[in-house]
Amino acid sequence: MAGEPQADCLFCKIVSGEVPATVVRETDTTVAFRDINPQAPTHVLVIPKVHYSDAASLAAAEPQVTADVLREAGGVAADEKLDETGYRVVFNTGSGAGQTVFHAHAHVLGGRGLNWPPG
Ligand code: 5GP
Ligand code: ZN
């Protein structure tokens, strides 16, 4: 069923605790944890606990949870003092854009200068 945990999904396993992660924030609907291969001094992933393959499909099915993910991205930024210097929230969507894990996730990046446009 839509939103149900997927047996072969790495981020569903992080939600269940089967795969460990350095969790920095958690709510009833979201988990935020440090990226294993950080691309900036702060690089945190915010994921919904429900499984959708990307941000657009999450937004279509679960608008409130999508808002929760964005609010928590802002919470991470405030926790890490990035709201004072600026930060970026990224949803890579599709393999051509660098998406490698097909469970919706927001990257929260900051703590260094961020080029625009991104590569
Ligand atoms: P994507 O490339 O799909 O936008 O982002 C997936 C992110 O997940 C990558 O930045 C990658 O470093 C991160 N990642 C992959 N495997 C793990 C893992 O086992 N633990 C954590 N914490 N992050 C992971
Ligand atoms: Zn999943």
C-alpha cells in the first residue's frame, strides 16, 4: 500500500532502527539524521517515516507530512545555527539529478559557501 515500509529500502530501515543512523531530530512523522558522506560541514537528511519514492509523490499523497519535513529542515538549520548564515534544502529527484535512495528526503546543507547555480 502507498506509504507502507518497503523491505528493500535503506531509509525505511533507518526509520525502523534496523540500520543505525546519527539521529538529530525526530517527530511522529519524520526523522532527521546526519548524511554518511557529508558534502558540507552540516549535511543532514530529513525523511518522512512513510515511504514515497520522491518529494513530489510524497507531496501529492501526504501534504501535511511534506510540511512536517520542511518544518524539520528549518529546525535542523536553527539547531545548527545555519539560519543565521544561510543554508540550502535540496530534493534530488530522479537518477539524472543524483537521487540514489528512492525514499523521499530533504538534504539540509550549510556551514560553508554554497555556489549558485548548483552543479
Ligand atoms: P540522494 O543521492 O538520493 O539525493 O541522497 C542520498 C543520500 O543518502 C546521500 O547523500 C548518501 O550519502 C546518503 N546515504 C546513503 N547511505 C546512507 C546510510 O546508510 N546512512 C546515512 N546516514 N546516509 C546514507
Ligand atoms: Zn522507504
